[in-house]
Amino acid sequence: MAPNKLTLAFAAGSILLSQLLSYGPVLAETSQLIKVQDNSAVYLVSGTQRHAFPLLNIYKSWYGLTFESVKTVSAAELASYMLGKNVLFKKGSLIKIQTDPKVYQVLTDDGALEWIPSEEEFKKRGLSFADVKDVPDSLFSDYRHAVASDFATPQNTPSEKPTSPNTSTPELPKPSLSISGIKLSSYAATGAGAEAELRFSTSIPATAEFSYTAANNGTTVITLESAQTFSKKFSVVSGISYTYSLTATAADGSKKTETGSFVSYADISVNPIAQLVPAGTLVTQPEILVGGFVVKNESSAQRTSNLVALQFDTGATATSQVTKTLYIVRLNADNSQGDVIAEKTIPSGTSMTNASSVQNIAIDETYAPGESKRYGIVLKNLDQINKDLVSPSDTFIPLVSRIDFLGETSINLNNSPLATLVYVK
């Protein structure tokens, strides 16, 4: 008769476990949970360290599939915490490694494991094989063999029936109010005057009050209705410095205030130059000027741009097979090319798609009061792509995303399309 799954689970064998007696427990019910936008990885913050949940089942052993208390933070805030040890399965959990049938129960907070030596003992404790979770070999050294002292307290006595694992969820600490991701961006002047935009997020729903002050221009106060993600445009005077105060208030009355400063560069205008190549141009040239942009300093002070952000709407597989080069060149009034002022090589194996890659190109350009400059965007080596990977409908659309200026000011061009190129089979 073939052995059943449970018999195999208790087959003879031995695994050498690392004796991590100095391992400090990471208690998931006493810490804050955080993640960054567009990334599913959750970390547990304790003091100045962050601890990863290397498996979804480890997270579920503590919180089930409840994620309401996970706070979204910026990548910079996440990086400010030192990466510590992994979070372990909750005490009482049943685990095994994928290359060995032996089943263990997590006995202590610091990962002491008790081997359950037989199917009879397993059933005697009222345990279920459905609760046994696999742990990759690479993570098993996070745990250790139990020693005599681990059984010192009555609740850890092997003969006593333990609580069935994964049936209780620890009470999470009440989320506290915080403000993150504050960004102030200026825009080109319009017929209605100059504008800037405020963006930020709060950890829990809150109302907010934003006040900004400039010398000789008084203070303006803006009230924002309850939300967690905020975006608000407001009027500014071009080319001057502001200080600001941002206060968020939660439903329970708790408050959080952040202060800072920004410079309004709304007197800088940036306009895309499109249709330098006819729509539907075939991607066959080794080097092609696909578009450009014009920057004009309409203020009475010198301005400096330091970055151009480009994006591309294109076939990911096709463009990842070849080394690509981007150039920013000076563009003459007749659209002929002048000197190269910046370039970036994108290696083979890297896509240029709009969804996954923003190509940031560093520049160092100054603009005297009233000065205007024209720039061209040149693409090289697209003719070398693997045509067998191109579908008949594939196009290649370069877009200008934004121009950054010193003073953490961005002028957003909302991905203005410059050209529509077509791949050749």
C-alpha cells in the first residue's frame, strides 16, 4: 500500500538547523506596517529597523489577509530604515521545508522549532495537515532547534495541547496620523496667471490646511476636504520664494504639521516641438531626430535646468533587444542639429516602454532673463531591433514627461507626444 501524504510527512530523516541562539525576536503585533506605492512588499518597522515578511504565509500567520493598517510611504522613507532580520512565522504555526518531510511547530517568538516526531503525536495535539506551511530552504536558517529552556513554561510543555495555529489575529496598534510625499511643482504661466501644485498623502483620512507666505505678498490659506491623497493647484507670483505650513487633522482630533519652502518658477515656459518627422515614419535610420522642446525664461533672474525626463510608448520586447542611445542636442531655428549637450545609453536587455521606464537625462543649462533655447531629441540604433519580435501594429512614440529646474521645481508636460514611428517587419 502506498504511503499517504501524512505518513510521508513524518518519514525518518534529519535536517541540520542553524543554532541562532542570539536571534532577537521580531514581534509583528508590536510594530508599524509600511510599504511603498506600486510594490506589494510589506515591512514591519521597529525602532530604526524594517523587517521583511519574506512569505505571504508569514504575514497571514499574524494578520490573515487584512491590509488596512499597512501605511504607504515614500521610497526615501522606506530606505531610511535599516534592513533587519526577517519576520518569522507566529508562535504555534506549523512549518516544514520543501526538501524534507519533517513537520515542526514554532515554539517561541525567536523561532525555536519543535519537531513533531509522529503522525500519532500530530493527531493527539489536534493539529491539521492543512495548516502546515512550506518554507524555502534558504529561509530555514532563520529558525533554530528548541532547547530544554524553551519548554520551561507550562504553555510550551510538549504534552499540553497547543492553540491551533493561524486562528487568531493580534490587535494592531491604531494607525497614527502622518504626512508623506509632499511635492510642490510650478507650471508655465497661463492667461489666468502663474500656478503651482501641491501633492501629498496622509496615513489615515484627514482634512488639511495649507498656508503659504511670500515677502510683501501676505499669507494665503487653503482648506482641503477629508481624503488620504491630495492634489491642489493654487495661484503664485512668478519667480519668488515662499514658505509654507501644512497641517492635517484626523477625525479623532489628532494633528500633524509639516513646514518648508519652495520657489515659484512658473515664469519658465516649456513647449514641445513635435512632427519633426512625418507621422508613420519607418524606424529604419541608424539615427533619427524625433522631436524636441523649447525652454524660455520669462523672469528677471537667471534660471538653471538640470534634468529632462523622457518616456516611450513602444513594444517592450522589441526595444529591449538592442543597445539604444538618447541624445539631447541644440536645435537651430531651421530644426538642424547643433552640439550634443547630453546623452544616455540604455543597454540591451532594458526596455524603453512608457509603463516601466522613465529615462532621466541630466543636463546643465542656464537661461538669462528673457532667453529662449531650443533642444532636439535624437534616438540612435533603433534600426537594429529584432524585427521578428515586432507585431504589425507596433509603433514607437517618444514623449516629453517633464523638465526639472534647480530648486526642486518641475514643469510637467504631461507626456506630450513628439512623433509616431512605425517598426518595419
